[in-house]
Amino acid sequence: MFRRFMCLAMLGGLAAAFGIFGGATAASASTPGGYSAGAVYQITWSLNCDNRSAACASDPNIGLGGFWGWVALLPANANGVQADNGQETVCAHPGGGAFHQSIDSTWLMISPSSQPGPVADPNGHYLVINDPFGLFPVPATMGHYSVSFEGATGQIQVSP
């Protein structure tokens, strides 16, 4: 019961903070003084599986529950490295519980000949974020995307 309460509390907090539910828009692209100031992209996402009979419930990368997060993709530094900063939260059932992790990694843009994940970019460009949970490549074209696969449903917002 406590885990369910914590998952719902985190989901509500993320929804309010990032506007991922209820048709709200994503947070402003530049936050003065914040570590996302100067970001090339800001991305928020949620992916949830709440159907025990769906394929996502037994998928080790999704599982029953979900994960939510945001990341600011920063311009390349003097060495050409494109760094990012962000946060991810996972709430897995049964037994996995909820946990949170910071993202401080790298990212890159790709333009493959075929779609690399479940969400199509209208211009064929994708962002690969080296996050600890293995988020699939997301569209590089700004906008709001809905995703559904293996019984999981989610939202992605790509902002400047």
C-alpha cells in the first residue's frame, strides 16, 4: 500500500511539474539560473503499463508500473561532447518499488534510414540520450508525441 501511495504521489508531482497529463504544456525552455539554461532541447516523457495481461507487464525494460523523466540537452562543449542533465523516476510492480536517478550523460542526433524506436520523427531525425534506464531514441522535431507499444502508453514532449 505504501509503494502504491508513493508511486501515485510521484506521478502527481511529475504531472504538475512537467505538465505531462491533462493537456498542459511542457515547462519553459529556458529557466534563468537553472541548469537547463541554454539547453538545445528539453524533453519530458512518461511511459506506463497498467495492464497485467499486456506484453509490457513482462517486458524487463518496462514492467508493470512506469517511468517518467525530463532532460535538458546542452550544446557541445569545447571538446565536442554534448552533455545532458535530467531526472528519471521509475515505479515498478511487483516488488521493484519506486526509485529516482539523476541523468548526467551524453546525447547525440542520428538520421537513420529506418525508424529506430516506437515514435516516428516527421523529418527522420532522432535524439539518443544515454540515460540509465535505456529510453528509446526520441524525435528531434519539436512537438508532442503519443506512444503505444506492447500495451504501454506514454507521452513525449520535445521543446526548444
